[in-house]
Amino acid sequence: MIRALRRYLNAALIGFIVTFVVYLFVRFDSDKIVLGIVISLIGAAGALALYIFLDRKLGGGEPDLYDKDGNLVDRNGKILKAKSQL
């Protein structure tokens, strides 16, 4: 249910943003709006690059996964170490 809500909220957010940008084009000078959008996209790309760099540099590996019996498993569910070996 949360996944469906997230999709609906994302769609609503996209609709809001598109409507707001259309409003800005109607209300103000289009050259300044395009410049603002370009600057925002450059800032977003820079923030994304910094986030990816820091995530790879400082982020740990994948977290350990355990099944319901307490066995260490991989992503496919294959047991890597039984609970008795941990």
C-alpha cells in the first residue's frame, strides 16, 4: 500500500511542478524562467554527483541479510552461514 501511495504522491508532485512552471511562463518573462531552470538543473546535477561520490567513498557495503531462522543469506536467499556457524 505504501508503494502505491508513493507512486500517487510522485504523480501529484510532478503535476504540481509542471503546473507551477506553466504558471511562471504565463506570469513572468520567459527568458528569466529558462535561465532559472537551467541554473537549477546544473545545481541538481552537481548535488547528485556529490551525493554519488560521497556514497561510494563513505558508504559501507550492502547490509547483512538474515532469514527468519537467523541464517546469514545472500540476495537470492541462499544460506551463506547457518546460525550455528555464526
